[in-house]
Amino acid sequence: MREYLAQYPRARHFDVARIVIDQAVRLGVAQADFTGLPAKWQPINDYGAKVQAHVIDKY
């Protein structure tokens, strides 16, 4: 995500990340979602923006 967002202006990072994540959720599911444990916050740009999501591993 970090490399993908680097090609967009900082003001668009939130919108672009939201679109990408919404589409990814439609394509698959993270097995870790079924554990009931929250995902770790991970940075997605160099300005401090973070996302909390499990890695999609089942399509």
C-alpha cells in the first residue's frame, strides 16, 4: 500500500486507500478475522497514516 500511495498526492491518500481496501475486501477474506483478535495498526505512508486490517489470505 505504501508504494502504491506514493504515486498520489498526500491529500488523496485516504480516499485512494479506502477504495483499494474496499475492493480487496470484496475479493477475499482474512482467516485471522475469524480469530476475534484485532489486527495490528500498520503504517501506509510516510506521514503517519495507518490502517488496521488483517492480510487477505483466502480468495
